[in-house]
Amino acid sequence: MVKVGPRSAESSVYIYLPGQKVVCVNDVFPDAIKKFYWKLPVKGVTYTVRDLIPGIDPSGEPGEMCVYLVELINPCSDMPPYPERGFKAERFRPLETDTETETETDDVPEQIPHEAAVS
């Protein structure tokens, strides 16, 4: 995850990597938007990032970062190039747990095996 933008947490833009775990922090959607989705994220639920692309806002203007989630597949837009409808990256925050850190280093030996040591 890369954090870009002002230092204020409320106005920061998060850029996620595929496979990264995120938690939804904003599940309030306008009623007019809900009809375009099959499934919407729920606040407090953990999801896995499938992809992150430049997106468009509901009026069709570019500029938002759009997150696709492994757990939620939605219909495609009716506007070319007909991308799947995703979610604003700012609706999510990275999931940071001790378990993730431990998992990433479990396969790293504490000492270098004698056979691999360079003399």
C-alpha cells in the first residue's frame, strides 16, 4: 500500500496492491448508485484487493482510484470501455495485523545455513 496526498488521514488517497487485505470504512452509498451494483462492501468487513485502476465518478468524470475486490464481482459499466463497476479506494483502509507480519517472515531463517554462507 502506498499512501499519497496530504497528511490528513481523511483526505489521503490509498493505492493498494492486488492481494492486499483491506477493511471497508465507508459503506454509505447514495440510493441512485445502488441500482448499478449486485453487491456492495459492508463497513468493518475485510476484503482482498483484486485490482486498482483509474476510475470515474458517477457523473462520468475521471480522477478517482477504483478498487476491485476478490469477494465482490459487479456488472460492467454501460459506457465504453465498459469496465466493471468498482469502488472508491478511499472507502477502504489497509488491514494491518500482527498475524500478517508473522506470516510474511515465517519462512525466513533466523540464521544463515552454513552451506549458504559466503566465506
